[in-house]
Amino acid sequence: MIADLGLTSMARGRHALRTGQLLTKSAAVEEARAPAWLVDQLRARRHGHAIASPRARTAWIAWRDARTTTRMARRQRF
């Protein structure tokens, strides 16, 4: 799911900019800026379970996280 990729990519990017270290995809799921129900679903999909998230809501959450993260990166605030 593209939203999963967006949420984990933003978590990995924030971590890298903050610490200079890479973050695994599994660890990025735990640091995703998403509601608990969505993090649970991300975790389940990462473990191979066929879980469907509400498309529009999940996409909006991922878009909002990407927008916030890129704004913070421009201002160098993490």
C-alpha cells in the first residue's frame, strides 16, 4: 500500500535527519506518525497479514504526515 510506504519513509527520513542513522522499516512502523489503529494495521501488513485500511482516511493521514515532515525539514526542526 502506498500510504504505508509514505508513512514509513517519513519516519525513516525524520530519524535520519535527527540522528544521522538509518532506521529499519520495522522500526519505522513503530515511529510512524499515525493513529494507533493505523500503526497496528501497518504492523500487521509488515508481518504478512492481509489487512485493509480505509483508503481515503489512510491516504489523508499519510499526506498530512508527508506535508508536515517536509515543512519541518525545510525549517530543520525535529
